[in-house]
Amino acid sequence: MAKKLGRLYSAALTGIDAKIIEVEADINVGLHSFNIVGLGDRSLNEAKERVNSALKNSGIKPPNRENRKITINLAPADIKKTGSHYDLAIALGYLLATKQIRNFEWADKIFLGELALDGRLRPISGALNIAEKAARDGFKYLFLPRENANEAAAIVGINVIAVQDLRETIAILEGITNQEPTQFNEGGEQHFENAADFSEIKGQENAKRALTIAAAGQHNILLFGPPGVGKTFLSHALAGIMPRLTTPEAIETTKIWSAAGLSPDGLIRERPFRAPHHTASITALIGGGPDPRPGEISLAHHGILFLDELPEFQRNALEALRQPLEAGVVHLARTKQSVTFPAKFILAVAMNPCPCGFYGDAERECKCSAYEIIKYQKKISGPLLDRIDLQVKVGRVAIEALQNVHTDERGESVAIQARVARARAAQNQRYAKLNAELSSREAQDATKIDPSARAFLGTLSAGQLSPRGYYRLIKVARTIADLEEKEMVSSEHLAEAFSYRLKEIF
């Protein structure tokens, strides 16, 4: 008696990494039953009903009309399977096992897609991640919903077959119709439509200079001052001077967004700008959950994470930022699995100096008591502040300066963006990483200091800088020298870098 067994491949997501899953369908003698085994979650268990209805409404004999024992196994069984994207593979495996579809070469193909009750395929999460894994493991074809096709086609080395529904998939596999692989469509050029141009910012030259340094070296920045002086506006303008994502950066960023269920149509080319509300939980910021998903710090990978009204965020959420700011990744350990998400971003934060916002303001009187001011300031810990390279006070701008508007000046951000790109290119040529990402030893080796700079460093005391602060100081100075296209770091560069690291910022 011939074996009634169907076998093909699908894939699972663990964090942002994909794993190949073998889907086996077995038909055996016995009363009707339809079981899915292999450590699946509830949405996978519900696939039985979706597959039944999709097959029936596609004119195919479904499992619930088969007086046999049907077993679907997803292997390896020790990997947790979550999501609904196994539906297509389960349906095709059943059809192979019951010989309702002509045999086809399945060993070089991966099948993904959630089935609607009428047989249509709904889009999935993680298409780019799975396409990359499939190409790396030598698979030739990836069948998935049309909505995910362009995203997956960004990966070279895999033929992406876009399908609309179950019937079309069967027709392609049986050779009735021919479907050409999807060609990747890059799309248009990058435009920072939501970012303010630097020419729109009147005054605040010191803050604009600090933002340029932050963008050039991937340095974290704090803007503090009274309400209404432009801290939030300045932070949004930072996005407009960030250079275009390189292709490897774009693929890595898109993988994170795709794993989070935010699949774009193609690659993300703008650097992400994430601005969560201050009520965001630690899980929302860092990532996690029963099925670990990327948090805001990972969605901001290669871009900017902006936290407005910094002291209003939960203390434990802010403290959880400390390790990712140093390592550039976040490790999430759970009982049944551990995942690692990339998290290299510029942390841009804005805050008032006190609850009313006018402490130290020459124009407005502060209404807060000394206790309230101290309590407010202590919401931001010293270790977190020590990880912020640039701490800039944003003051008021004279009314005369605000009235001085010249519309023909637009485009200042484009010129600054070009300078930032040149500075980043110099850093990547030096160590294949940006200055803020350098280790202590790399920072020492990369920073050629002239005698005047060494003399300046000799004037600093241990009480003014922690060892971490010292290395961050020379990294910022190195970035300032890169912006000026100078090989040597001078005392002027160090002095400017030190001016952004004040012992008391209020």
C-alpha cells in the first residue's frame, strides 16, 4: 500500500531570525480527526478551520469530509510555532497526501501565507527575514502572498512567486499556468517630508551645531530648557540631516519592521524616527511579550529614538535603555526562549528643567519648590545621563529673530546632510563603524591628538569625567574633527566636546 504522506517546507520566525520548518501531512486509517502537532500556538491550532473552509470554497475535498485520521507535523518539534502563515503549507501538504494535487518538486520550495475562508492569501509578517534565510540555505523558490512579494524580492538569490489564492498556487505547481518571479522595485528617492529644514529654525545655533555632531557620529543628545523654545522642533529636524540608509542597513532595518508586523512594500530607505508617548511601558520600549517582538529601540535601529518630556517616562523603562545604549543590541531572555534584537540608534531626548519648566529662566519666575525641583531632576539617573554625549541648553529666541523669515533659505538641511555623510564615510573607512560605536581601545587608536589637545586633557580632573565620560568625550571630539575633515584632534575640538558634557545640566 502506497504511503499517504505529503511533505514540504515553511518557515518560523524567532525574533528577527528565520528557521526552516518541515511540514508533514499523514493520512491514516481511523475515524475522522485532524490534528496539528509540533508545539504550535492557538492561532496555528485554528488553522484546521481555515484550511477546511479554504479548500471547500476552492472546490477541493476538505479534511472534514475525509473519514481518515489526518496528522500535520511541524518539525523540528522543539521550536515554538506561532502565527497563521503555515496555512498554505498545511493545505498543500494535505493535498499531496490525499493525491488531490499532482506531485511536484517540493524540496527547493518554501510556502507561506494565511488562508482566508474563500482561499485567498493574506499577507504575513517576516517575509524579508524568511527570504534571506531561504536564499542562504539554497532554496530556489518562495511562494507567498502578493502583498509581501516586493519586500521578499529585495533578497538576491531566491525566486519570489507571488500568488493571489490557493487555486492559483495549485495551478502554478501543476504547470497549468506560469508565474514569473517578482522583480524587486526599489521605489522613489528618499524625501524627509515630515522633517523641518534647519533654515526654519531661527536662532538656536548651538543646538543646531550639536544636532549636526550627533548625526555625524551617532551620538546621543539631550535638549533641555523652558517650554516652547523649540526642543521638540529641533529634534524632529534631526531626521532631515541624517544620510540615506545603505542597502545593508536598509535590509537590516526592514527585517526588524517586518518581524514586528509593520511590513513595508519594499525596503525602508528613510532612517526611522520613533517618538513613543511617555506612557509607553518597558515592554513597548525594549521589546518582549509572550512571543517576543521588537520594541521602539529596535524599530529605531539605524535611526532616531526621540523621548519628549523625558522625566515623565517610567523610571524602570528609562533604566532599561542603559544596556542597549552601550551594546547596540537588546537581549530578551524568557523561560522558553531568548532572542536578540539590534538596537543601534541615536537617543534624542528633551526635557524641562523643573515641573513648571521655568527654573533658571531669566524671563519667567519658577513656581516650584526646591524639593519639587530636586525630585524632578532625580527622575533621570546619573548613569543614564553619563551615556548622553551632548547635553545642550536651549534658550529663548528674540522676537526679532522669529520675524526674520526668508523662504529662499530652505535647503540648509541638505547641505548639512552632505557634511554629515562625508564625516560618516571617513569613520566607516577608518573602522567600519561610527565614532559612537567605537570601543575604548578603538577610540584611543582612532583619535590622533595634537600636543595642545593633550595639554587640555591634562587640565581635567577625575571628578569632572567618569572613565566612560572620558572616552565619550574623545569620541565626540573625533566626530567634530571629522566634520571639519581634520586628521588631528585639537584642543578646540576637545573644548567644544567638553562644553556639551556639563557636570550639572540645570
